[in-house]
Amino acid sequence: MPIDFLERCDTIEECYEFLLAYAGQGLPGDEGGQSNSQVREFLQRAVQALDGLPASCRQAVTTEGLDPIGAYEDFVRMLERDAQDSLAAIRIVLAQPSISSQLVDNLNASIHLRALLTDLFLIGEVLQTRSAIASSQS
């Protein structure tokens, strides 16, 4: 099972779930308070998980021996674009001196972040299904 890739996916998904809750709080900024300071921590962890995500996905595809390789390579290139676009959006949020709930709500609505999450759900399901099939055959 491609542990590194799936852990990266989990980190990004956990960040998104936290961001949904943060956006719903109606906070004017991230000054003070535990949940306010956590928003930057979750975003930083997402940045770390996104850095190298395509390479980790490529490794998972190779390790699992998924075919046809061309289809997966096309997918990884798409994932790479979506990861880069999401990184740009997250970094602009992190560059702000204060991160309001409204700003996070706008990030959550970003088509780039949504595309990335859909990519992760899709390939995660493929990897988990293939792993389950391989386990049942052995």
C-alpha cells in the first residue's frame, strides 16, 4: 500500500475539513485563540503535503504496478497542475497578516482546491480498491 501518498492525502483532507469549520465561525481574523492559530498550522501542513505530492503519486502508481501506465501518467500530470494551483491559493492566504473566516471560505470555494480534492478522492479510491483486490487474490 502506498503509505506516503495516502498520508499526504489524509493531511490535505484534514486541512480542508478544518477549513470548513473555521469558515463557519465568522471570525474576523486569526489573532489569538486556539482555533485561530490552528488555521495557519493546518495550512502549513497542507503546503508540506502538497510539496512532492505528484512524485509521491507516481511512486504509488509504480509500486502498485498500475496499468496502463500512460493513463496514470496523464493523471499525475493533471494532479501536478491542480496541486500547483492549490499551493498558489494557499500561499496567498498564508501571506495575509490576518486570516478571516471569509477568506478561508473563499479558499474553500476555489475551483483549484476542489479539483485537487476530487483528484485525491479518485486516485485514493483506485489505490485502495486495487490494494484490496491484490490482498484478496493472495
